[in-house]
Amino acid sequence: MTAFCIMKRLCQATRNENRYAKRFFGTLLKQAPQKSVFSPFWMVVPDPSKSAVLGLTQPFCTAETSPKEPKRKAAFGSVGRRIPYRILHLINQDGESLGTMHRAEALKLMDQQNLKLVLLRENAEPPVYRLMSGQQIHEEQLKRAEKKKASPNPGLVQKELSFSSAIAKNDLETKTKQIAQWIEKKYHVKVTIRQAKDSNTDMFMLFDQILEPMSAKATYLSKPKVTREGVSACVLRHMSDKELKAYQKMEKQKNITVKKDENEDLKSDELHQ
């Protein structure tokens, strides 16, 4: 009779243990919000054949992984020895093709000639690299920066004027006034001058002559340069607020210096008299 009572108590305890475990896990599942992170913790793991056992749960996360950031385009320059491609097309320092080769061979040529490797076209098949000196890289960087600076931004208006270096004085004044009006509207103005036959006019001085009446508000976006034989061009733009303040400050200091010099000259003349 005693043994029967003991067995009955054990069965009842096992059923109660299982019932409590189900309630415990059901509460956890209902309370767990989506996209949440659970740290490791100890919980009671039910086992029908044993009493309560402590077990360590594994961490898990239901949050979505953040998207990868897009690759940024590397600036023009030496790639060092970091070449992700096994096969590449190599161009030598003089711009001549050396054909397709393994990257190890390209690095060997780079070390032998004491040059730098520059990536020219990554999307080509295979990618194109060139051997260049530090001076060549610097000059190319300056060219690209100048080209980017001279190219108009999207939505920016650029006007163009073209005339001969033999232009009459009245016509030049008219065109200068037109340029000034465009500058007031903060347009970029490209001015192209063609060298007239049998003309010795200095076209660069002509560009400065155009800029002079509007020098308090305009400046060169792209300085005058020869674009092809007998043709020169420049691009004018309106000064930024920062540039205008700097220009006005410089003019103010210049006027103060001129007045100071004039006063000193007057005092000197009075002393001599």
C-alpha cells in the first residue's frame, strides 16, 4: 500500500512538472517581439525522466541584416600591390600595350622599372592597368581635377560667346556687357577667341580686358588656354559669397593703403615747402 502511494505521488509530480514547463515556454513565445535580440541566459529544460535540469541556450537574432554599402570608386592613383585580379592587361609607361599577363608578372615589372601601377579600366575584360611614374600620376590628377571643375553641374546654365581677335572696340564692349548680364544671373560663360589672320593681338590680354569691368563679381572658372591652333578659350563664373567677402576686404585694405600713402606724400610736400 505504501509503495502504491509513493508511485502515485511520483506520477503526479511528473505531470505537474510537464504542465509548468509548457506554461513557462508558452509565456516566453507569446512575449517575444519580432526583430529582437536575445542574449544567452539560463533556463529550465524539462526532461520527463529526470528532475529539472539547467541548460544554456544559444543566442539568436531575428533582426534583418543591414544592406551592404555600395563600393566607392577609388581615386585615380597608385594601387600599390593590392591587385584583386589574377589576370590583367598591362600598358607600359609610354602608353604601349604589353598584352595580357599574370599579376605577379606585372608586379615584377613594376619593381624592376621602379614605377607605380594605376588602374585605368576596371570594367574591361581583363582589367587594364598602366605603369606610371609619380610625376605622370600627379599630372593626370591635375588634368582630371581641372576637367571636373570646368564641366558644368547638372541644372547649371552655361552660355557661349565666340568672336575674332580683330573685333572692333564697340563690338567688344557690347559683348562684355552681355557677359556681365549672364554673370549677374550666375551663369557660366564660355568665351572663345579666334586669332585673326595677320593679327598680333595677345588673346590672353584680351580675356583680361573682358574680365576687368566685372572683376568685382566674376572670376575664371577655367583660365584662358589654347584649345587648338589659333583658338583660345576660358570659362567665367560668378564669385561665391566667400570669394566676394574676401575680394571686398582686399579692396578695402588696398584703399586704406592708398590713402595712407597719399597722406604721407602730402606731409612730405609740406615739410619740403
